[in-house]
Amino acid sequence: MARIVMKFGGTSVSNTDRIKNVARLVKAEVDLGNEVAVVVSAMSGTTDQLAAWSNAVAQLQRSEEYDIVVSSGEQITVGLLALALQNLGLKARSWLAWQIPIYTDCVHGNARIISIDSSIILKEIVQGQIAVVAGFQGIGPNKRITTLGRGGSDTSAVALAASLQADRCDIYTDVEGVYTTDPHLIAKARKIDFIAYEEMLELASHGAKVLHSRAVIMAALYALPVQVLSSLDKKPGTLIVKEGGLVEKQVVTSIAYSTNEAKVTLIGLTDCPGVAAAIFESLAKAAINVDMIVQNVSQNGDFTDLTFTVNSSNLNLACKMLNVLKKDLGYVDIISNAMVCKISVVGVGMRSQPGVAKIMFHTLAKCGINIQLITTSEIRISVLISSKYLDLALQALHTAYGLDTDG
Amino acid sequence: MARIVMKFGGTSVSNTDRIKNVARLVKAEVDLGNEVAVVVSAMSGTTDQLAAWSNAVAQLQRSEEYDIVVSSGEQITVGLLALALQNLGLKARSWLAWQIPIYTDCVHGNARIISIDSSIILKEIVQGQIAVVAGFQGIGPNKRITTLGRGGSDTSAVALAASLQADRCDIYTDVEGVYTTDPHLIAKARKIDFIAYEEMLELASHGAKVLHSRAVIMAALYALPVQVLSSLDKKPGTLIVKEGGLVEKQVVTSIAYSTNEAKVTLIGLTDCPGVAAAIFESLAKAAINVDMIVQNVSQNGDFTDLTFTVNSSNLNLACKMLNVLKKDLGYVDIISNAMVCKISVVGVGMRSQPGVAKIMFHTLAKCGINIQLITTSEIRISVLISSKYLDLALQALHTAYGLDTDG
């Protein structure tokens, strides 16, 4: 017997037939003799609709009231799933965050879980009741409902699993697991059987949408085995484990990409201390995240060029902020480009094996693809290239790192 | 300065433009210096959609989980209205039933309010914060969410107004108030300025959809003035008050009708004690409400005919239950007819003025309309007639009782 937390995303509960399908998947775990808690998202599209309504009545986002509205989507699905489970003759009940409770901080719209008091819910679970828990939501210090931000249901599931000391957290989704790269773009992409937390975190942080990065961090923290698998196919998925638990450490495990990138270059910037600080402080104040940053060596010691990337949705705002600073900073021009994408190769084997970067640069050069920016971590190399080369680059790198399927 | 509870139904909050309109109506009350609490229903259609989803996953209605699902509609509208009010620069916050709390019994899907602890909410209201309260919902003894049944938001509003010792409860709807009869059917129908609780209760119980009967009972109990008015027009509505407060007591104030009626006749029933009890006990067990009942005098002391009406949605079930009893009861035949409607004339003046029934019967006879059943209370006369005569009968009675507009 094991204690399992199962999490189902919006596409897995997008209509009543899919909810009945989820109920059957849960029943299968119960029939194996397992204790089960289920975390569900809202029906796909619901949260977008609720957010759109909020936007239509007021430009007061990420507030207490916004959270009241958007958290109702999960309230609907927990009730429906509990009903569907009862209809199969199982003992089940729904739990809203305030009923458990799942305590968070008070950052509405993007709250973080502080603690979960799982004593009451655990008592019911060990007596054979299936707990159906609303993902994405919590309760703040002022007893108001909070939400965890997009993808927050993954975090809810992992945090609940940690709190319940579960043996495993299964994240059900509409793909079969974590892939060597996006199978929608690259036909030869393979499902990965095992992946390390650190690798998953790098992938989630650099464009892979399969799992929320905060959930991966929490899983790593509690050394909780997390499985990503499909709610539509009955196949084993990808198990996320400690690096030490991997039998074979791939040099490159998977290739992620992100198309929401935009590049900004400030030309002829005065090269003196405090200039970069002024720029990035101004962007941070506007809540604009900066990702890759490269500064060229000064040509004559006085002027330099500074290039960085932001999310493409923030490009206009970033340029506006920089224009305000133009007088103080005294740069010559701003050049921006939203037709770029970032490709990241990730693998824990990079730590011990040199030459990974060389393969990347060589492969892209052979394809005639110019690299605009490069950043690295211990287990990741990311390059910024023109958007038009995305497919070509992914394909070439996937082959070059030996990730293609045999078939 | 007054303390006002304003209630808005589903059509008044059916989209974000209407919600903004409601915010403006609330602001107008606040600008008058009033303390305001607002009770809202779900967007029109939402509760039906949620109930349909529940039905699709399980035939387990009126349960804890059903209530979790259907109560989410009001959670959406309170958040949206609070946002819209904040957007107008007003202090406002939403309250879910469990946050106040509004305590109910544990009859899920049709719970009754036991008490409201308005101490916390009142503290905020007197400090100038607008309370936006979710109608239709409560919290049961087991800390699960309950719902009050259809039309329950009216009851929420009146109960909250009583608890807050409000000066008035304004029920905003899509009509201008209570009418002398349905203005959609009878062009000469007039809006009524004042009506007694007892009259409103008879109308609500016999087909008038403008206000829920449980809300009227509660308003009468606390002698709370209730106004029914339009959220779309800026006009005074109908004020529901104590009979003693009426300047002029109409013999007939208003004419209600109900088309959801079905008539059942048991022919050749053994006329001995216990037979009627067996029949109505069996129907009660199946949760079928019986309305009008007439038993003919036995023709020879042994056999009789029994006629009664049920809601037309229950007709098939009622016939099924009666067929089961056929052997024991020994009746000859069942005749049923769903093509009937009930017309009720209501007025507190009936108590003191004779001849009201005579006008009714005379008027219908002149139109050639056969009366199938008659029931009365001290201030109401109801007749069951063929559905095809509904418009004709309403028109004739409206004129006969002097209710037509001059114009």
C-alpha cells in the first residue's frame, strides 16, 4: 500500500466525460489498495474567462477580489469530481483550501504556500476516504482566499504530497511525460523515463510547459518522487528523482525552447559604474524580468553596447522605461527585436563531460544559424537565435546530442 | 442616513456591463449617505449550467458536493461586483457565507438559514465599507457549504437585512415591481405601489415569480420593509409592508397564475377512512407536493372520485406511485391532464368584503370557461381551468376587478 497524490490539469477535467475518466483513474489507484488524495485544476479555459471578466470590470488585478473570482473554477471541479467518484461507489469528499487549511502569504494572485495543516484531511484519508482538493488556491493570514499564480495547481499537489508524506505525486497531463524536446515540433522526440530535479527545474524555467518550476523546487526540497504522465493513455510517464538515483547521467537530457523572448540593445552607452544598475533597477520597478544579459567590452574605454532579453509581452513597456532614462544614461540608440527565440540544452552529465557547448555551436554553425546571445549554468547552455530557425535548430541539436528515436 | 440591503438577481448581473451598472446603483445609495450591504445571485444561466454538469457526472443531487459546485456562481459575482465598486473609488469587499458566517441546517440543496453572525460584517459596514455578500449559500453544522434552493438569494437578502437591523431591503429585478398581473400577458397590468406581506406571500406561493415565498415569510416575521424594483429603470418599485400600513385595502390586489399544474383524478375509489391518507402518504414519500384537492360526495356511499393537482414535472412519477397502489385501493381508473393552469386572485380586502368569488365565477362563465377545481384562503381564491383559456381568463378577471390602467 502506498499513499499517492494525483494531480489533474485543466485539459484532463475540461468536460464532464473527462471528469468521469479521471474518476476511473482514481478508482484504479484505490483498487490497488492505495490511499489517495487528488488535486484538480479548473476546467481548461475557465480561469482565462474569469480573469477576463475581472479585467472587464476593473483594472485592479491580483487583489483579494480577483482571487475570489478566479478561485471559483477549482471549486467547480472538486465538487464534480467528488460526485463522479461517489457515483462509482467510492467514499470521496471535496476540500477547499480554507477547509484544510492551506495557509499562504498575502500576495494575492501570486501567493506562496507557507504551511498545510493536513491533520484533519489525513485522518479521513487513512480511513479510506478519497480527498479531492482544490488546486491553485490557499487562505491568507487575513482569512481571505488567495491564488498561487499560473500553474499553481502543480505546486498545490507537491506541497500537499509533502505535507501528507506521500510516497509519490503523480502529475497527470495531456502528454505522456517529459520529452527530449517538444514532440509537436520534432517527430523523433522521445519520452524520458527518469530525469533529475535539477534538470526538470532548468527545463521548466526555460520554456518547457509540462510542470511548474515552483512545484519542482518544492519536490526537490522534500525529495518527493514526482511522476509526469498522461490522463488519456495508460502508460508509465517520466519519474523525477534525485540525481543520485539516475542510472545513466545524460550529457544532454532534453532541449527546451521559448518563443516569448525579445532582445533589447542599448548602443553607445557610457561605460561607467552604476549605469547597468540604473537600467535594471528601472526595469525591476516596472516588474519586468530580465533574462539573458551581455555587455561588450568597451571599444575605447568610454562607450559600450548592452544587450538583454525580456518577455516579449514586456518589450514595449521596457523600451518606454529606457526612453525615460535616455537623458541620464546618454546612450546613442535602442534596437529591439521580438523575432528571436531561446533554445536551452539541459543535462546533469555536462558537469563531468566537456565539449557540450562545442557541439551546440558547431551544429548551429553548420546550419548557418547565427547565435545572438549565450548564457549557461552548470547543467544548461542557452542560446538566442532568430525565430525563423527554431525548427531547424531543434532538429539539428536533437540529432547532434543523440536524442532521436531509433524508429 | 439609513442602513439598506440591496439584492440583485441573475439578470441584473448577467454580464460585466450589467455588473458595472449595479455598481453605479450601489454608489447612488452610498452617495446618499447610506450604509449598504449588497446580496447578489449568480449570473443568469450559471446555476443551471453548474446543475447540469452535476447531473452529467452523477445522479446524486442535493448533496454536499452538489452544493460546492452550484455555490461557486455567487462566488464569481461577489468578487466581480466588489472589483467594480473599488473601481468607482468605493471601499468594498466580498463576503462568502462561511466568512460571515451565515449558519444553516444541513439539508443540502434546500437548506434553511438558522442564524447569521453579523457582528464582524456590521463593524466594517458602519466604518463605511460596502459589504458584497454571496446569496443562495450558507455553511452547515459540519462546516460544509450549503445552498438554500432556487430563489434562495431573496431569502439571503431578507435574512441579512433582519440580522443587520436594516431600515429596508431593496430587491432589484428585471421588472419595475409587483404588478396587478403578468405585464407580459396583459398590456393593461399596473405596477402596485404598496402590498401587504400576506398578499405577497399568496402571490409568491401561487405562481408570481417576482419574490421567493420564504423571503416574504421572513420579512413578515421581522416586519422588515421590502421594496421590489427594477435595476434598469430609475423608478420607485413596490413596497411590501404590514397590512395595517396600507392606506387602501384592495379587494383584489393582484392576479397570479401558474402553468406548471397537472390534474389527476382517481375514479371509483372506495370511500372509506384511510384511503386518502394512503394516497397522499405515498406521494409525500416520493417528495411530490399536492396542491388543490377535491373529493366528490359518494354517489351511493361506497365509491367516490378524488381529484388533486401536482406540479406537472411530477405527473409521471405520481401516476406511477398510484399504479403501485391500485390493487390495495381498488379504484377503477386514473385520468390525468397536464393542459391546465391555476389562476389566483389575491387581496386582503376579501376578508371584509363579500362577493369576490361571485365576480370570479360570473366572469369566467361569461367567457365560457369551465372551472375544474376551486380552493380558497382568507385572502385568495384559486381556480383550475384549461390552459387554452389562460390569457382570456386573466384579461377578463383583470378588468372585472377594476385593475386595468386608465391609459
